Amino acid sequence: MKILIKGGFMVDPANEICSRQDILIEDGKVSRILAAGVVGTAAAAAEGHVDVRSHEVGLEETERVSAAAGIDIRNDSVEMPKTKVSPAVDAAADMVIDAAGRVVCPGFVDIHMHEDPVGEDGRIVSDERTAIFPCMLRMGVTTAIGGNCGSNACDPAKYLDLVDRDGAPVNVGMLAGHNYYRAKAGCTDKYAPASAEQIRRIGLGVREALAGGCLGVSYGIRYAPGMDLEEMTASARECAAAAGEGLPREGSQKVSGVGSRCERSGESAAGGSRCEGVQKAAGESLRSEKTLEMTGTVEAKAKRQHRFLLAAHIRDDTAQVFASAQEFMELGRRLGVRLQISHIGSMAGFGQMEEFLAMVETERAGGMDVACDCYPYDAFCTEIGATTYDDGWMERYRCGYDAVEMCGGRYKGQRLTKETFGEMRRDDPDALTVAHVMKSRDIEMALTAPGVMLGSDGILDHGQGHPRAAGAFPRLIASYVRTGKMGLYDAVARMTAVPAERLGLENKGRLSVGADADIVIFDPERIADRATFSEPLLAPVGIDYVLIGGEIAAKDGRVVNGRLGRAVRA
């Protein structure tokens, strides 16, 4: 099938494009990028032999879109041809999408989210009333990376098999959750250190996950404080070895008894009715120096050998965030691995951000491959039974019980008291909460800093959770680009080219000829998040189309085809 997207303002930082272009899609791939206004026969267009002729319409529309996007086309030397696509080229396409007055960019890549669970039927939960992947799709995400913070919904390689078997609303990549494999190795006490045998089994499980296509390893150090650096090094070493770094592994035998079930990280290895179904399924401102520094010259980095990513919810936040980050970065010093510090807003967003960013940049200047992600909200979300709320949390965040809001359960939507906090932590420890404790200035500082990309950290529990799961990406444009805090080109880079490069995804996050035709088309004047803490699933407005693999997956905020997503493997 051939689709022509014509008349749109194309923003593709991976290829340094920010101009009016037409895009021809064929067989799920970007087939041609046509300077807006290609005139010629269909055969000539297919061969790339085309002429560009002027037309009286176009510049006024370009200026309107540019202004809404925060771009001064005169100052930034963006030349927009007054041209149109000829009827002959239109006729060559099976479908024509008129993108006049719209921004056309690569589909957004969410480097940090938490995947939907697997249901009793052995399928990934996809009900739009409760699931997160449809939320991702509606806000323009076409590739989502799960398995973060050390947690997996089930065996991550088998989860990828399920995505390929049944399809998904978005493309799905996975990290192997260290905490997940820690529990499967028998270390179910989050406060206890792992034994030597358990560490060996963790490494074997991670090795199998990487062989099954996982893009790296994640750690939830906060959630398993018994984890030490030696334990982390065991799984990190698997990434280095798999990437061909020449580092020895400990042991070479196949996994035996590890990774054969699908319990959530932190649960015991007993039971597993859901797993049985899975086992069966397994048969710059515009071109600014800031943006260029942030991307680290994407093209040059892409030439490197693929390297797996290590991502971490580090051990502690507030005043202890510096030591916690240094602990994680020690893996980079030891093994030369690529590091990602997760959701830094909820780690250093309490008055430490400026110093924290400077520390990370110092390490990067010294040769460490380290970056960060952040979401555009000043409240975090976690389970009420998590170690985050262990003794001393109110002193750490300088707040009271009423800073915590329940996302679900009997006190849904209510701020907690000492009594209700104790009750929920005792009786419903897996219930999600939102803590309104972060500083907006720190979040803004993080999202506009080099080396920081957007990651939603989206998580839902039966449709309840934080609005970031349904609103993070459009919120960056509405609250940062339209308000002048960030240029459109910069914002799109943080949502597309930068995370795709970080993950080693050569055909995602870009609209190069031959790349996957994962595309978002939106109105820069209207795009906005609508999800709230009381209604966290509300779809955004202003996103006209989301295409995955060259087919329409969502239109005007509605899911059209929720089975186009495929597994993304290393």
C-alpha cells in the first residue's frame, strides 16, 4: 500500500530536517521524501526523478505552523517552497493524507514506561479502559520500552513473543528487569543481599533475556535496597559481553529453572497460571548548540557497535541522589557500558537538579556514556507499599501525609492521613499513589538540559495511575514549546531521535528513506494533554494521525487499529 502525506511541516532531527516536505510510504517503509510540490509522472516519482515548481499557496501556511511551533523561519533560515504535489503523484498513492498546517514527525519513542500485564488468557491486557499501550498510541508514541525499574510483567523475551503473536497498539521493546530475575533466583527479601548462587542465577537469566531480544537491563535499586554493586555488576557484565566488549562471563551453561515463570518482580516463584499462557505463546532551539550537544551527533554515534543499555531507578533521592548516581555510574567505570538514569525529576527534583545535572555532565565530559530521562510533571507515582515510603519519607520530602493521593482503592482521589496511610500500606500495598512533592523549576531545568530525553514513566493499575501515562508527550509540546521554553525541533529530538539512538534502534525515531513508517501528524496550535490525576486516561487533543508501519493506528485521538505494533529486538 502506498500512502502520500503531503503539505506537512516535517520535523526530523535525526536527519536535520525542519521544512515542508511530502512523504511517500510504501510497504510500511518511508519510500521517498519529496520536496513539497513534486510535479511529474507517477513513474518518475517512483524513480525519484521529479521537478519542483512554484505555487502561490504555501508560505502563509508555513509561517502559521512555524509560529505555533516556536520557529522564526526567517531568523532560522528555514526556506519553505511555495509548491504543491501534482495530481499525478496523488494518483500514484492508494491514500493521500493532507497534512497542510500540521507538523509531521517520527513516531515518539518512550524510553521509560511500564508494560501492561499478561491476563489469565495468556494475552497482554489491551482493554482501552485499563491498559497503558492504547494510551501510548493515542498520545503519539509508536515505540514503547517496558521492563523498567527492574520490573517485568513476565519473562521479557516471552513477552516480546506475545507482541509478535498477537500484535499490540504500539511497537514494544523490553529491558530485562534485574529485580525480576532477583526474585526468580530466590532472593525475595528486598532488604537482603543476594547469595553468590543467586547472583549467578540472575546473570544467567539476564543472559537468556538478552539473547531473546531485550535491549538491555534495568535496575530498581530503590525497590531492593539489599542489592549491592557486586550484584549489579553480574548482570551488567552480561550486557558488556553480549555487546562484544570482550569481558568474561561467569559460567556458560544454559539457564536451568531461571526465567521459566512469569511472576512480577518481587513476587515468589510459586504459582504462575498466567505464565502458562505465555509459555504456550512462546512456541536547538532550532538546530541549536544545545540540541547538537544533546544528540551527541547522532549520525556519528550510530556508527558504533550496538551496545546494550543499563537503566536504573537509583538507590535514593533528595540529598542522597548524588551518592546514589555515583554508585550506578560505577558500572560505567568498571565495564564501559551505556547508562541511563531514570526519571531524574523524581530523584533530584527537590532542589538538587542543577547540581545533579552538572555532576552528570562532568562524568560525560570524562568519557562516560550516560544520559537521563524525565517526565513533565511535578508529582511522582509508586505503590504505597514501596520502599519509597519507608520510615523517614516525610522528613526526606519535607511534607505530610496529605501530600500523597491515592490513585485507586477505597480512598481513590483522596489525600491520605496518618490513619489511612497506615491502613493502605498494610492492607493494599500494591495500590498506586501520587506524591505531590517535586519542584516545578527542577523539572523544567531537567527537560531543557542537554543529555535529557522525555520518558513518561507511565504506569497503570486497572486503568488507575498518573496522567503521565496518557499525556506526557503532548504535554511537552503544549507546556514547553508553545510557552517558549523549548523549540519544536529540540522537543521532537528529545522524543524521537535521541531515545532511538540511545536504544540502538536504527529504523525508529527518524524518517529516513527505508526507515519504518512510524509517524505522528499533529496540529502545533492545538496539541495538548487532557489527562488529569482524577481522570488519568483522557486522550490528548490535536493529534490527527498516528501511523505504525505505514498504516493508520490512531486518528483524532481514537485507536483505529490496535494490533499494528510489533516486538522491537536488539
